Amino acid sequence: MKQYRSYDKELNTILLDDQYLFAYSNFDGFSTRNLNAEFFVDYNYTLELSAFKHKKITKNNSDNFIENGILNELSLEYIEKLLSTDFNSLKQKYQYEGFATTDIGSQQILINFDKITKYIDILDGLPIEFFKTPAEEKLFQLNEYFKEFIEIKYKNWIVE
């Protein structure tokens, strides 16, 4: 998978490469398919999917899938809605208080805006109640949209 992010020791955070505006990462957790999806945007997008032992069930007979394309209006709309809020007020981590498990899925969102990377990590399955402010509601909606977007791409990749 293409490397579009890096860890900055001094800032103790993950940074998005300057050439990208937005990145979304979705990891299933340790499941049968063990799906990992990376979606990153400059002015177009690249989507990379990888899954465990999928060669026999995918249309391309591979454990990996790469798609390049033009960002559709709906994806752009979700990103713009988030950017039109006070997205800098968003927390870095959205997870259950005191709850830690390593095999549950998660999503990462990285946004480059005004030469600063906003990094957000969301534990899979958090209900809307965890997202209280208008910016957090838009974050929840964006996350749900991209989870569904990736699920559709995954289903189109495998052989029915």
C-alpha cells in the first residue's frame, strides 16, 4: 500500500503528506476477511483494498485492489460539510472511555488544511450519541458515508 502518512515524533502525531488533502483509512479488525482500506485524495482519489486470503474470491485473483478515479460530488460534499464546521475542535480519539481492545475495527481520518494535518481516530461501532457538537455530527456522517463507500467497493471486488 502506498505510504501517504508519517509519524512526527516532535509533535507526537500522524501527518498527512503535503500532496494530499484528505485521507480515510478503515480497518475491519481481526475478522475473517481482515479488510484494510486506504482512500486518499489529492485532486483525484486512490482507493487501495487489501484482505486476507482473498485471491480465490476476488475478480482480479489478488489479495489487493487499487482504484484511481475522480472524487464524486457526494464524497466531496461530505468532506466540505466537515470543513465548513469548527473541525479543529474535533478530538483526536473517539472511543469508549476506559475500553481497550486491539481486535476491533477503526477508522482514521486525516485532513490537510492551512498546512496543518488534523488527525482523528474513531473506534468502530460508536453510536451517534458519542458525537455531540455540530462538527462531531458531521464527522459521524462522513465516517458512516465512507464506511459504506468502502463496503460497496469491497462487494464489487469479490466474486458473487
